[in-house]
Amino acid sequence: MAENPKKEVTTGESSEVSKKQKKAPVKKKPNFFVRAGRGISRWFREMRSELKKVQWPSTKQTVNHTATVIACVVVVGVFIWVFDWLAAGGAKALIALAQG
């Protein structure tokens, strides 16, 4: 037959004392500047590790892409200039027509 261990009945005072004894000491957080310094240094370490993973373009690719961008900017600039010139001429023609 199995034995039934007797449960010890405790009063409220002894359980409160044991709870106080079990509490771990409160650890104080480091101040803001220490935490910020750790965060900043961690950010730089992570940034450096990510930059090592980047596949940088060659000089030839960079020159080609730069030339393409400059050509596109010039073409779009010419289109805008032509549209502006036509719009200004149309506005002048309407004003001249209205005057008379």
C-alpha cells in the first residue's frame, strides 16, 4: 500500500518570510548613456558585418550606370523644356487673342 505523506500546514507568516528570502536582488539598469553607447557600438558592428555581405559593382558597371542616368536626365529635361516652351507660347497666343 502506498504511503500518504503528511502535508505540513504552515501559517501565513512563515510563507511570507520564505517568499522574501526567495526574491532575487533587484538589478539596477545601467544609465541612459551606457545603454546608448552599447546600442551605438552594436549598430556599427552590425552595419560593418552587413557591408561585408554587399556585392559592390565594378568600376565599369558604375560608369555605365552613371552614363545611363545622365542620359535619361538630359532626355527628360529636354521634354520638359519643349513642353514648357509650347505651353508658354500657347498662353501668349491666348492672351494676344483675348486682347484683340
